[in-house]
Amino acid sequence: MSADDFNRDVQAFKERLRTMIARAELSEGVRIDEPLLRHETGVTVRAARQALSELAREGLIVRKPHVGTFVSGRLPGAAFAVLPKLRSVGILSSRSQSFFATSTFGYTIMRGVEASLHAPMHISFFVHAETRPMSLDDLPLTETDTIKRSCQGLLAIEANHASRLNEIAGNGVAVVAIDFNAPGAAFDVVEVDHFSAGYQTTRHLIALGHRRIAFIGEAAMPESTDPTWQSRLSGYIRAMLEAGLEVSQETILGMGRSDRRIPALLPPFHQRCQPTAYVLCSGGLAPIASRTLSELGLNVPADISFAAADSSLLDLNAVPLSQARVDYELLGRSAIRLLASRLACKAMPPLHVTQPVGFVPGATSRAR
């Protein structure tokens, strides 16, 4: 191979990887499949290695010996120079506007969104009134022309209505759904690997010697309005089955999406199941579950261990809570990048970006 051919291969590999990162096909911290990328670009191993070395020096990727190559967790702004600047964005949600100022999930995502917009920025909210009852598939009716006049693109947050989102996208609005995916989606999606969150959380408790591990959250529901909760449940089930542990309806406390049901449902469930640990679908369930168990004379974490499949609650009674680490601010930043990517290339097929999660051990106790 001539020097010119080699240099062309190096540049081809670099540009392909740059584009995937810029369009959020690869998020921060994601491992890069080098063999697959070499196959897609048709370059040699030597050219790919040279390209990766140059990208590492630029700060786009991180190479870890004997582990792999990963997208950098702190991407330089130059990585996105090819994308149009976003200054205005719309937020479509089944929630009210106060949700984005008061809930950990809402305001953390918005922090990432606001940090990624260019000044002067403008955010339009297409949401329900504060007093309106909410369900995740109940979206406010807003004319497409109104959305187009108000913003460059739309972020759908807590908006699990696939046909409505498809309709909006089909009318020429750039739409990115955050943490919601559906078969046949005509919109772009950026979501968290919630299956891994449930799986890692359960594996942590198993590693501590727990064998009777129950799950508190939404039970298996084919028509669930929140696939993220179903994915966490699936991760729990997979980890339990791999370890040869009992998992059935008897080990799953299905309380839907209402923690108000926990005081009534948890005491008889605990006495029947006698678990030594609980996987919580959401960290927000921890305070009321802990108070309910304390009325049975049980202390968390001394008597019962909790581990949460998200990071919506950092501490429980000033004690760190074991939990899957979900970077919702990164989710917001990735959504803006994906939206800018859609505006740059309207003809590309819908993109689906999955953000990995980690796990942070907290004050969980070993099984007795």
C-alpha cells in the first residue's frame, strides 16, 4: 500500500468515527467496536490503529490497554463543529412545566439541554397545566405549525405516545424522544440502558450473598406506558435466572407507578416472601419503602438491603444508597447533539442512541 493510500484510509476511518460521535451514534463513555468499524470503512488494521492514535491525541477517544477503546467522557467542542448551532428548542411532555424545575430527572436533563444550546437560547414548553391529571401517553395537542414557528426542533420528555410523535416527525419537525423507544418509531431516540441498570443492581446484591431478592416497581405489563420500568424489571429477572435464584410473581411487588400503594402492599408481601434485599425500580421508592419496613421493626440497611435501578435519590436518611449511575445531564446533552444531527441531515434514517450506565455501591449489607 502506498503512503497516499494509507493516509486516505486513516482519514476515512477518522471521519467515520468523528461523524458517529458528532451525530451521537456513539455517546460519551461508550466502547468502540474497532473490528466492526474497520469492516465498515474497509481499512487495514494498521490504518485504523493510526487513526485511533490521532483521535486519542485530539481528545475524542480514550484507549485503555487490554480493555478497549472508548469515546471520551469529556468531548471537546471541536468534535461538533460540523453540526448546526441550536438556539431554540421545544419541550413536549405529558408533565407540567414545574416538573422540569422540581424533579431530579426533569431538571438534570434540562441542565444538560441548556448547557448545549447556543446563546441567545430560547426554550418553549408544550406541556399540560399544573393541575391537570397526567398519564405518560396523554400529550397536549399542539399544532405542528406552532411548533415550527417556536423552535428549531422538539425534545419529547416523559412523552410516551409513539403515534403522536410519529405524526409530528412526519410533518417535518425534528423530534428526539428522551428515554422512550417504540417499534416503528419515525423519530430519533436517546435513552439509557435500563436493562443493564436492573441487571447490575441485582448482580450487586447477589455478590453480597443475598439469595432472596425481591423487586419493587411495575410488574410485567405488555401494555406498560413506560418501557424504561419494564426494562429494569427484565434486567432483574435475567440476573436472578442466571444465578439460579427464584423469580416469579411471588418475588415482584407490582405497585404500578404509585408509591402510595407501598404502605398497604409491602407488609403482607414482605411477610410472605421474606426477602433479605430489595431491588427498587426507582430510588424515589426508597424513603416510603424504608418507613414501611421500619414499622415491621426492620432497619435499612442493617436488616434489609436496598439497591436502586436509577439515581433519582442519592441518599437514604443520610446514608448513600446503592444504585445504578444514570447521568441524566449527559442524556440532555446527547439529545441536543442528536437533534442538531437531524437538522444537518434530514434524510438519514431514525437514529437510536443508548447511553450506558454504571453502578455505585452504597450502604448495602451482606446477607446473614
